Amino acid sequence: MLETYQGFLTLGVIGAMLLIGILLRANVKPFQNYLIPGAILGGVVGFVFVNSGVGGLQTESFLPFTMHAFSISFMSLCLTNPDPSSELKSSRKEYLRGGMWMSLIWTASFALQAAAGAVAIWGYNLFSSETLAPAYGFLVTHGFTQGPGQGLAIGGMWENNYGMADTRILGLIYANIGFVVAFIMGVPVARWVVSKKLNANKKAAMTEEFLRGIYKDKRKHVIGHETTHSANIDTLAVHIAVLGVAYFITYHWLGWAVANLKGIPGIGTLCSWGFFFLHGLVVCLIIRFVMNKLGCGHLLNFGVQKHITGLAVDVMLVSSFMSVKLSVLTQYIVPIVLVCIAATLVTFILIWTFGRKLNNLGSERMIAQFGCCCGATANGLLLLRILDPDYSTSVSLELAFFNVAIIVTTFPLLGLLAPIIPSMSGITVFAIYLVYGLGTLACIHFVGRMRLGQKSAEIDQNLQTQA
């Protein structure tokens, strides 16, 4: 019986770290000024707590929560229907346009981050007594652009199949550093956008509540609407039930696929437990489509579902920081820093260069994609909250579209190349990533008359004012 308590005790520790993070954000001015989310603060405190040895906690205990919360955040996002009350709706054409832009810029970042990471490792090897394989640099993109779940999955494949030391935890470390980078660089930009009122959702403002992250008791804020009568079943129970069914279907489908499709080139690579989230989001999109066609899609309320997504994101952030071993971090600290600096510079240059030319929702798409490319979609959602607190714009749903589209745009890299990188020549892999990334950037110019040759009027006007 006692062993059944372990998971709930670990969840209790994660909850305690979340509360500590909330208190730190509410009472420490520098954290308010940089809008650091309570989940990040709690995760950093938890990292110190676990690695200090106090309480006998082990980093391995938090790995399952990182992986499953990562999958749940994606799946819940794909179950979310558009907000029917939003005044900031976009046309279907604009929605697809924004989603495709996100998909292509993310794909370019995915490829060029890997190439930059390899260059950083080669540079490190020139001045170091030890020589690291370029794969340690290629790995950064799976942490930065795909987050803890994929950092663990790809790193684990390399560790198990090719004997590469510590790549599993390094993938997780890259993801966590991506989270930090996103807020060090993303928050000041988002704060500037809100202060200049360049964001579409004017509910975002630099108020005391916005900075402290806690509403005052006298104000009422609705998180959603009930869709079932409480005499029958609780509304939240319905949402959890649908998500649970999606998880159940995904688990058994993937179990069958692993056993029967594993040997098929390309497709077989994606049929592994490391890609659970990809299968899960497709299952959730199908479930949402079927429910809408059957006339019961309204049972999944926009407000309730978005808070389930937010819950999963917060839990994932805390648990991912608490999963990192300090010993691995210190052992590779110099190459880690070099690789992460290279990946950050490439990402920022890409998104600023192409994002500032968007004519509609440019600020929201830029900040969301910077988060997605520095810590996965969960981070993009957190940064988007600053500009669009209640996800009233179409950008949050464009993120759901983009997460499906990138399965296609990155399939050659993620499905065919990534699992076998350690067995290939570093120069060959570097060339593939570089050509693929540059080719993807060229494709952006052909996406739906996005007027990429002109700057956004709002941003251009603001730049002239600043000058």
C-alpha cells in the first residue's frame, strides 16, 4: 500500500514549489518587473531543494510528471474550441496564414539551432582537452524547440542505442535553459509591447495585479462556464474524462503501432513512446472534430479547457527543473553555455527578422514563437499570456494548428534524421540541417500573400517614434 503514495507525495512537492513561486512573484519586485511566472520561480527553488539532498528527494521522481504533463498540455490545447465570445476573431484565411508562418519559422529555427549547436561544439573542441561529438550540439534543438519531453526522448534514444553519455539529462537541461532564455529576452520585449499598446488584447496592462500575478479578492474573474448540470456530473469532470479517454486511446494505439509499425522506415521512427505527444494531439483533434460534428462540442468549454492546459504547463515547468541533476549540469557547463548562446542568437535573429514584417497580430505571433523555439509550445503560451491574458486572439489556436503542421514540415529531420544522428558524420548532418533551414526560410515568402516585403505599420511607426 505504501508504494501507492509515492506519486501523490511527489505531486505534493510540486504543489509546494508552485505556492512558493506564487509568493515570490507576489512579493519580490525584480520578479514582478521581469514578469517571471511563479512556475519558473518554483521550479528553480525546487531544483536547489532536490539537489541539496534535503528530504531524500530524487530527480528521477519528477521525470514522469515532466513527460506526462508535457503530453497533456499539447492534448488539452488541441481539444480547445475557439472562444465564441472573443471580439478578436480572425478569418479562416488569416488563421491558416498565421499557423503556416509559425510552422515554417519554427521549422527553420529547429534546423538552424542544431547547426549552430554543432558549430559551438566544434569551437569548444578547439580549446578543450576533451573532444565532444557534434551530436551534443545537435541535441540542443530538441530541448529548445521541443521542450523537456522531446529532449528526454531523443537524448534517451541516443543514450540507449549509441551509448552516448548523459544525453538524456542534457536534453532536459537544454529545455530548461530555453525556458530561462525565453523569459530573460522575451519578457522585456513583451513588456515593451504592452506598454506601447501594440498588442491586440487591451486587457493586458501594467497594473498592480498584472505585475504581482494575483487578483484582489473584491474582483471576480470567471474561468469558464458550466456545460453540465451539477446534479448530474461536474463540468470539470467532463473535461478530464474526455482528456482521459484521449490518453487511453493514444496509449493503446501507440502500443499497437510500436509492435507492428516499428520496422517501417520513417513511419516506424515516429512510432515510439518518445513521440506520445504527437500521437496524442492528433487523437485529440479527431475527438474534437467528431464531438463538433455530433453537436456536443459545446461540452468542452473554452475557458475550462484553457485552464487545464495552463495547469499542465505549470506542473511541467516545475517538474522539469526538479528533474535536472546538478552533477551533469556542472560537468558540461562550458559546452552547454556555448551551445545555448549560439541557439539563442540564431532564434532571436530569425524571429525578429521575419516576425516584424507581419501585418496582423505580429507582436503576438513573434512573442509566442520565441517562446516555442526556446522551450516548446508551453513556453510560447506562457509568453503569449502577457500580451493576451485570456487567449482572446486567434494566436493560441494557431499554435494548435502549427503543432500539427510541423509534423509534416519537420518529418525528414525528426522522423528520419534525428534518431540516427550519432551514427552519421557530423559534417553531413550539419549540411543537411543548414540546407533544410535556409530552404524553409525561402518558403516563407510564398505563404499566402503575407506582404513580407513591408513592415507592420504599427511597429514601423513605433520605431520612428523611438528614434
